[in-house]
Amino acid sequence: MNPTSAADAVALGPTRQGRLLAAGDLTSRELTEATLAAIARENPAINATVAVFPEEALAASDEADRRRAAGESGPMLGIPIVVKDDIDIGGKVTGLGSRATSTPAAADTDLVAAMRAAGMVIVAKAALPELAIFGFTESDALGITRNPRNPAHTPGGSSGGSAALVAAGAVGIATASDGAGSIRIPAACCGLVGFKPTQGTMPSSGGWHDLSTQGGLAARVADSALFLETFGTFPTSVVDAAAVDPAPLRIGLSFSGAAATRALPLDPRVRAALERTAEIFRAAGHTVTEVTVPYRLDSKSLTVRYLAGIRDVARETDDPTRLEKRTKAIARLGRPFGRRSIEWAKREGRKFGDGLHDRLGVDILLTPVMSGPAVPVEHWKGKGGLSTVISMNAFYPYTAQWNHAGTPAVSMPAGVTAEEGLPLAIQLIARRNDDARLMSLAGQHERATRSS
């Protein structure tokens, strides 16, 4: 008799699922059937899927079981996964949360091809806002995706569908992408680990003029590390790093954001979560001091890449006339930016990230992810393009600058609000290519908070 039932294993995440599969306590087909059942049970309340692929998934799980029976092993062999609907699965439409796309993809994108080669089982595609623009997952094409922690609130965006499914326990891991916070914001809204790796480490990345990178959403640090290491390229093992505490670090606590106008006041509950985290790190032997990050003109150059990237994606849709009115308005804002402006903006982002930690005298930055817990659904309903961008930026002024810099950053759960039962979160940011040390600190934070 299996020590863990297939239904119980669905939410465990790939690290522990893989151990059960390797030990023969569970088959991939059993796990896939249970995952499909969990999605069918949980999705009606959260509206997080675009499509579910039961026949293809069960066939892939049978193939994974055959591969294991033939002696093959692998950390992701037979593990179910949900794919955010912004990367290509051959023969399927990459919907991008829009009615403007309709042509099936000719082939798998690199990340999907690598997942198939590793034996992962793609069970569904996850919802996102149109063209992955927004920090909430609502669209004319797909409706409202809700937060399983409190359905009256958003799961964030743009990887909101992925986050909602993982947080609901319907799947152990889902792909996510991050061009301005789209891994970390949903993780913060839903109480997950959201690790944005160094730009250039993951396949199928580079959208929005190298602001965007691929990654995953999971409930635990070890699962995030396993996914990244299986498919990415890192100078040091992030899986090994996740399991050990780092040497004493200089951590800079910063409350400064990069808003186009003015950041919203920080919710006292978020501030308290950051201060608690600072004390946890001090108790672990790290030095924590408050610092101010100098943004200067970086917000302007970041805006060039963001708006030009949206403009380009909008132009590449099958029928741009079918885009939402708000999306069209935001895409128009990117019209003035040509190649020279974009190259200047990319250089400015690199310049901002180069040596920043050294100038501040820190190894890691500790900041908010967003100004408060997840906002109610339809919080931005009815706003125009520019007003939506400005208002979102005021609430989410802590994430996009690290896409601009290309540095790794992770959102970590840091408590729950007493009033709404919504997760609180903190963000940790390292130097470029220092993903392993960042993962190590994230693992230490998780161990300290889960045991407290």
C-alpha cells in the first residue's frame, strides 16, 4: 500500500513527487490522474485554466512510467506541470490571454521541448491577462481568475493562473514568466515561492527586450530550485544551495520603490513582515542595515523597454484589432521608441545593476514585493491604458527594476493577514549570477519561518 496516496501527492511538489515515483510508491499515471481530478475540482472556483489536456497527459504519463520501468531516472520524469499560456506548445494556440491570437504554434518552444525530453507531463495551460501586461489576471477573453486564499481577491499577474492552481493544491508546479514582476507578484498574492533567475539563465526567455525570463511557481524553495536547475544554466548548483544555510551576509533592508509618479504608502502589515524578517536574519548571524536604492533615471529607461515590448507583441498578434481597448492604448504608448532608444534603455538597465550591491555595501537586498496584500478583483476595472499602468506601478513599485537590472530576485511568504486571510511576502535580490546564494538565503528563510 502506498504511504502517500496519489491525491495527497498532487500538492507535494516535484521534489517529493519524484522521490515517490523513484521508490515505486506511485506511478506517473496515478499522479497525473489525481492532478487532473484536482484541477477539475478546484478550477471552477478560481477560473485559472485556459485548456486541460487529459488524453495527451495520460499518454505522456504512461510513457514516463515505461521509461522508469526500462531503468531510466530523472528528477522530473513523470511529474505533472501546468504551462502558462505565453509559451508555445506545438499544435496549440498560444493565447496570451487574448482574442487576438488564433494560429496554433508550429512547434514546442525550447522550454516546453526540454520539459518533454525530461519526461514532464503537461496537464493544462494556465490563464494570464492579455499579452501578460497586467499585475492582475482578468481579461475579456478569459474572465476573472481568483485567488484560492480569498476568491474576492486577485492572484496577481501576469502568472496568476499558474499561481492560483499551485496555491489551490491542484498541481505541484507551474511555469511562469517575469517581465516586470510576473513571477514574484503572483507568488506574493498566493503565498508561494516565486524565484526570478538571472536574465539569460532559462530557455525561452528574453521577451520585452530582455526584461522577461522564464521560471516556475511552487510552494517550496526546493521545488523552485529543482525546476530551475533542471532546465536552466547556473554557475553553481541552486538545488544544493537551497538545502544549506549561507555564510553570514550583509543584508540591506530597503523600502524605496521605483514608481513613475509616487508609490503608494506601504501597508503597515507589509512593513511589519519585513521587520520580522530582518530580525530572523539577524538571529541567523547576518548583518541587516537599512539602505536607500538610488533609482535616478532608471525608471525612464525601464519604461522604454516595457512599452516597446508590449507594442511589439501587440503587433505580432494574428488580429491586433481584437485586442482590448486598454491593451491597444498601452501599445500605442510604445510607438515612439525605436531601436536606438531600446538599446540605450538596455544599457541603462545593465548599468543600474552593475555594482549596485557593492555601492550599497550589501550582499542581498530585502524589500517589499508590493505595497500591500492582494487587491480585490476588478480593482483596476474601467481604467484606461495610461492610468492603469501608473496605478499598477504605484502599487507594484518594487519588482520591475530587477528585470531591468537582470538580477535574480525571489518572493517569499512572510505571514498572513488576520483580516482577509491573505498572504504577506518579502523580496530578496542578489547580484547577477548569484542565484545560488540567493536560493540558499531563501531556503534558510523558509526553514526559519516554517518551524516558528
